[in-house]
Amino acid sequence: MTAPQRLTDRKREAIVAAAIAEFRDNGFEVTSMDKIAATAGVSKRTVYNHFPSKEELFTEILHKLWASSVAQLDVNYCSQQPLRDQLRVLLQAKMKMMSDANFLDLARVAIAATIHSPERAQDIVNRLSEREEGFTLWVRAAQEDGRLKPVDPCFAAHQVQSLLKAFAFWPQSTLGQPTLDAATQANVIESAMDLFLAGYEIATCPR
């Protein structure tokens, strides 16, 4: 009973991978379901059995993109550890995700498609934006513990992550620049932490 299901899962993954490759190389509008089927090595009927339309395929790609983003940042706040040490773990996870070739491929597809047809992705982006990422939860927990200033936690989380994206995501996903080397990644992370903690950490008196 399980073997056919595994085959179905493999075919679905092959279809998604083929769609990512075709959308990335040729664009959403030009790519046909026939071409996706040929690239995936399955019949057109199989493609439609899994995804009724290209829009459904695009939605699946966005789900994978955002799901990987959220999963990477699932780190719980700890009141006994220095904020800097915890923040470093979060930013290192974010940097690792943005340096992954598969993630960048997904991002390029999503960016290109939404530029040409923003309404195509608007619904899923709205729904996903309502979910709290691990980073936002971490900021909120640190605020409740009296260690970060009471600013909007979503804003603060987005702000510090944007410091990384400016160097390690947007140039790579939109301009085709190479991923940062390890030393540059570490420098970007340390600088982002300096700015974040200087602006939001509440100074405490030595015990």
C-alpha cells in the first residue's frame, strides 16, 4: 500500500522541481504545462492530476519558499542566555537559508512571477504574513522578559532580517551575484547584531 504513495510523492516532487526550473529559465507566462511534464518525465495528465493549473504550481512553490523560511527560524527564547548568543543563532540560520541554492531558485521564480502579476501571489502572501515567524516570537518573548524595548516585534524582527537580506539575498536573487563567503557572512551577522542590540536592548545594572 505504501509503494504507490511513494511513487506519487516522487512524481509530485519531480513536477515541482521541473516547474521551478522552467519558470526560472523561461518565465511563468512562456512556460507551458506540456513543457513542465516533459522536463519532469511524466505525462501531462499526471501533471494535471497533481496541479489543475500553473497557478496551483506557483502556489506550491510559494508554500515551499515560505515554509522553509519559517522552519529555519524556529528558535525558542531562553531567559538564561545572553541575547547576543541567541540572536547569533537566529541570524546564522537565516543566513544559511539564504545561501541555499534551492531556496534562491524558489525565490527567483517567486520574484519574477509576482513582478509580472502581483495579484497571482497576493492571497498567499497575505495569509502567510499573518503567521508569526520564529524570529518575531523570539523578539516578543525577550520584550516580555524585560530585555528588549517595547517596539512592534514584527517591525523589529523584519528590520534585523532585512540587514542580512541587503547583502546576502537581494543581490543574489535579483542580480545573480554569488553567495557570500563565510568570513563576509560572519561580518554581516555581527554588524546586524550590533545595530539591533544598540537600538533595542535594555541595559541592565550588573548584579
